[in-house]
Amino acid sequence: MDRQHWQRRLDHLRATHHVPGATVAVLVDGDLHEFASGVLHRGTGVEATTDSVFQLGSIAKIYTATLVMQLVEAGKLDLDAPITDVLPEFATADTEATKVITTRRLLSHTSGLTCDFTLDTGRGDDCLARYVEASTGVALDCPPGTAVSYSSVGYNVLGRMVEVLTGTTWDAALNELLLTPAGLTRTMTLPEEVLRFRAAMGHLGEPGQEPEPAPAWDLMPRSAGPYGRVCATAGDVVRLAQLHLTQGSAPDRTRIMAPSTVAAMQRWETDVPDRWTVSADGWGLGWTLYDWDGVPGFGHDGASIGQYAYLRVVPGRNLAVALLTNGGGARRLYADLFRELLAELADVTMPEPFGPAEQPPAVDITPHLGTYRREGVVITVAERAGRAHLRYEFVDGMKEFSPPLEVDLVPVSQTVFAGRGAGASFVEDWMPVVFSSLADGTPCVYIGMRAAPKIA
């Protein structure tokens, strides 16, 4: 690698997109290259370095998935047995659906369990047990096995299963079975462990402006661990990926997983109708799967309060790249930097930024009009002044989360629309709104990789 070139590109793109600080790790043909740029905290000016620790958000799901698959390999867990075999207390609002939710469905986000049930159950070692107990009765987004619908709740259930099967906490099991034997010495789950390192502060602000430090470093409860509460350096993130590139062997040749287990995690389990929110083409057992014009890859995205992380792996090129950031236009930094890196190092052509054409196609919105609902959210698609419009309203336990979002829709294709409007969550510039259907034919709409079936 031309290290000076990539350092200049990182510095330039980070400043262009108003990202306070960023670290990058590139693993290519077994060689690790690390880069850092900017500051960890705009208030203190502490410099970002390659040994700085960031919050990984949902990349934590890969750590949990790897841990779960170790237990499957050890014969302690059956991928296709009901969750209730391990957690008799597990229950959803649908008794029959509860019986057919399996570990495979939790790992591949096809369980139907919702994503946005957040609950602080304290700092005690019983926090996950209390979370699973409290989630009893939470409605499903869709019936199990009928669609992919991104679920953080499902990964907390997996975390609790790990605790029951190992007789210890998820945090301790992760350390004992994965982090320590894999040599991931700069990866941790608890804030008091982060204090040993230089830690990034999240930043919040309006797009296109310099963001300000978030009100607190850590706004996630301990119970969020299995789905979103791992902290690490960029170097350690690609070292985790290296474990999956080397068929389950640590750098010192310690066998962490069998090659067959590694392969199973990367095997295509389900298609993903929304291919833009997290750049997914499919999902495996934990991994997001990509198809870059015939070049296969895997990885994951993550976000916490003002911190954003990206991991991409190209197994055929023996390449892994991680980017950790602490706010600003992180998504645009990722898109620009990874588009260049993957093209040069792996001959990969990443998709163009999501959005409508200058002259959008003429589309009949009529088949998509109506009301859609998933747990905590009601989505209304209507026609206003000859244009498609979407109202995204939080209800029930999510009612106080945010005022309703009003979004105008611009056609990309017959089933894909690009949204812009007050409060919309954008991918680069536009919010993907994808109309699809469940396996039983029920129409649904995808926003943020969550499926909401049509109810009227």
C-alpha cells in the first residue's frame, strides 16, 4: 500500500465530510496497515491515534454471532431447534410464532422479532435475563420465516442463550471464548474497561456542519451488549475479520472455529429487499452479505450515539477494511473512501450512491397506498398534490421517541422510492423506501431494513 497516499485521502475526506475523528485498518494478504486522522473530542482536542477505541454499534452482532456459532460447533446448541429449548421463559405476543423461532432465524434476522425495544435493566449481571423477561409479549414485525426484518431484540435473546449455556455473563463468555484466544486485546464491552484506552467521543449536529460532542459518552445500557455494545480499535475489528478469513484460526494458529463453521456464517440465508440502508444484498448467520458485480463479500455496519463503524471483507482478495468514526458525515466518508480502497486493492466496484435519476420514472403509486404497521411504528403512504408522500409515526411504547416524520417520495423504480423530508434518516442523501411482500403474499414496506406489513 502507498501509505502516504491513503493517509492524505483519509485526512482530506474526513475534513470534507466534517467527521471529527476517524481510524482505518486495512488487512491485505496478512499485512495490517492502520491510519488515524482528526480528534477524538472536539471539546478537548485529543488527537485520534491508531490505538484509539470507538463504539462499534451493531458490529457487536458479529461478535455475538461468532460466539453463538462456537457453541453450535461444540454441540451445545442446535441451529434449528426452538429457542424455548434453551430459554423456556422466552415468549412473544404470538404463542404459535414463539414455537418456531430458532437460532438460525435469530442470526439471519428472519425471526420476525422487532428491532427497537430498548430497555435499561441496570448494570447487574442479570441485565440480559431481565431484558428477555421484559420483552415477553412484544409484538412481532412479521411472522417468523416470512421476511428478513432487522432485529436487535433477537440478538439480545441470543446473548441470553449464551449465558444459560455457558453459566456466565455474555461479557465474560465473549472474553473467555473469543476475545482472549483470538488475541483481541483492544476489544471490550464495559465502560470501565474502556478507561484504560484513548476513547472517542460521539458528536452530533446538522448535516454539512461541524458537529458538537454528544451529551454523554455512553448512552447505551449494559443490556444492549449483544446487539450493540462492543468497543474496539479499527485494528482489532479487522483482526476479528481475519479470523473469518483464515478459516477460524487465530494468528498464533489457535483454532477458534472449524472451517465448516466459518463457511456456514458466510452462506446465503436470505435475500434483502432493501439493498441500500446497510448496502446489503443478502444475510448469512450474522454477516451482512454483498455481491459486487459477482465478487462476493461480507461485513457489517454499526452506529451508536454519534459514532459510526463500517467493516467490509473481500475473501477472494484476502482483504478486510474497517473504518471507525465519531460523527459528522460518516456515511459519506465511508462511501468515498471504501469506493476507492476496494477498487484499488480488490478490483471491487461498489454501487453508486442511492437516489433517483434526474428524470425519475413515471410510477403508479396506487398499489402501494395504505397503512403499514410494525411494532411501535405506523406508516401511512398517501398521494398529495399528485406526489407520493409517507408519514412515519411512532406509537405505543415508542410514542414519545420522536414526532411523526413527513417524507416526500421520489420513484427510483416500480417498488423502490427515495425519501426526503423532515426528520428522515438518509443514506448519503436519500432514505430508501422499498415495497415488497412477505412469503405469504402480504404487502409490506421496508424502511431502515425493518419490514412493516400492510394492514389497510
